[in-house]
Amino acid sequence: MTEDFALPICIPIGNKKVGKVWTFSLPSIITCPGSSRWCRSKCYARRIEILRTNCRRAYMRNLALSQEPDKLVEHVLQHLPKEAEAVRIHVGGDFYSKPYISAWNQICSERPHTQFWSYTRSWHIPTLLPALETLRALPNVELFASTDPDMPLPPTHWRIAYIESDSRAIGLVCPEQQNKIASCQKCRYCFHKKKGDVIFNVH
């Protein structure tokens, strides 16, 4: 482990797009077992990591910590304010292992008054799907099955995050991307409805 990885966990307040909610990310691609060729070629998180090396270092520190699930739970609960309204899991990265998913299950269970949400392609990995089903069953968790033209559709009971170019796409076109709403925090569609799909522009 390098000296950089010994620095504190990174759980920042979101940017203008997301709003004043907390976020947790991992490095893209290497933590995305369900990613498709299309996804890897269009990955906005990867572009951010290339342009902003400080983000890449922070995400790598988070990854190093996440490989010790008990420590991840301890650190997130220590650094995430108890009054946090909402947390987006993975602006970059994804659920890469069952122990890691279980750690988030414990974190979300310990903070029942905080709303958590995430878009994941790991539903496409059969060995990870049962753990994700358990996580998404929590009342304060919203998981979207992210998909694209290179991927099949997810299980029918999942909310889906489509890409606009996908001919199968149906649902609410992201209002923030249409400049109709200022941020995810103002919209709240993705983390409070428990129903309804969403369509994103490539960005």
C-alpha cells in the first residue's frame, strides 16, 4: 500500500449536477465487472480520472479501504454525517464483489434515515446479483440496473437506467440533463420513487 492510500476515505459533497448530497466512488473499469464494451468506450468517470489525477488517487484510496469490508463500514459510518439526506454510491466505479456489496448493506442498514442510490451494471454478473437483490430490498436504497445497446435487459422487477440511443429506452428523460431541474437533489426521482425507469444522455 502506498503512502497515498493511507490518507482518509474520500466521501465528498456532490458537484453542481448531483447537488448537496454525499458521494462515494471507486476507480472506473477495474471495479466494473458488468461493464460492456460500449460502456467502457463511453465512460465519463474514466475521463474525469484522466483529467483530474487527484480524483483517481482518492478513488484508489477508497478501493484499498473497500478491500477490507469491516474497515470500510467503520470509516464510512465515522465520516458520513448522521444527518446526511442522501448518498450516491459510485459516481465512478461499481459493486465489484459480494463482500463489498455486503459492506454497503450494513452501512445502509445502520443509517435508515439516509437515502442511498446507485446505478449498477453488476446485476449482469450472476454471482453478484443475489447480493445486489438483498441490498436493493432495503427501504432506503434505490438501485438502478444500468444498461446500454450492448447489454440485455435486467430482471423485470428492477428499475432501469437506459441510454438515450437504446431503442428499448422508455421512462423519464433525466430532468437535470434537460436543464429543467438544477440537480439530482432537487429532482429526487431516482432515490425516492421505488418505481419508474430513467433515460440518460451520453455525457
